[in-house]
Amino acid sequence: MENKKLNELIQNKKIMESKINFYLKKKILTKQIIVKSEIKGHLEKAKHNLDFISSSFKNGFLDWTITGCYYAVYHVVLSLILAKGYSSKNHDASLCVLIKEYYKEISKDEVELINNLFINYNDLLFYVKSKEKREIASYSGQIIFDKKSVKEIISDTIEFVNKCREILNNEK
């Protein structure tokens, strides 16, 4: 999703709610009871993907490393939205719920104080950008990627997954 549309979702609750309602009507997004084992399963899948990206990076498969980063992030996002009683079959629907349930507008001072308790704007941008990078890695003919950029993606992925795990731990 481009930054303009992401900003629109964040800044305009009506648009965000409208998209969520659309996805609910189409059954792309569903409300469900909270099943802790399902949340745990997605967290384990995220960890499994983190292990995979480490291995694929060491072996020089940078395109698969990027793809693995995206899926580590996506599974941890699924665990977050499941914790709020939603199930999703669509990246955009998942992002809408993530914004609705976890994004809070807070001051710079508050960000420094409770940085690990809320999803912030940069985390949302990272989630969107990781999907875009995964699409390039998966669907283009490109197999050579800048190792330094991939290292940054790995670092951001690990940070994001750990932050989301902490959020889930604090909700218990």
C-alpha cells in the first residue's frame, strides 16, 4: 500500500472502518473467538520464518530471505489481530485491523516512554514495505539484492516481531 493510502487509513477513522466493514461483509475478515493456541501457532510460525531467514541469508538466497522476512512479519500480525478477535485472509484487511486495534497517536515523549507497547507509524510503514519487497523478491526475475539492504530488512523484521511478541505478552 502506498504511503498516501496508509496515511489516509490512519488519519480517517471512517475510511478505515468502512474498509473493515467491507472486508467483514465479503468474509475476507471475520470476527471469531480468541483462541490462544491459534495465536501461539502464528507466533511459532513467525519464529520459524526468522530461523529460515537466518539460514537463507547465510547461504546467499537473498530473494528468499526477503520473502521469509515478510512472512515472519505477516504471521506475527495475524497473531496480533487474532488476539483482538479477528481472522483475516487478506493483507490489506489485516493492516486495517492492525491500525484500528494497535495504532495510537501519541506524542514524541510518549513514544519514547512506551515505544514497546504500541504499534507506531514506522512499524506500520515497515509492514507495508516488507510486503512490497516480498513481491519484488517473489515475482520479479531479480535474484541479486544488496546484502546491506537485506541485513537492514532482517534487523527490522526481528525488531518488529519482538515488539509484537511483547505487545501480546502485555495483553495477557
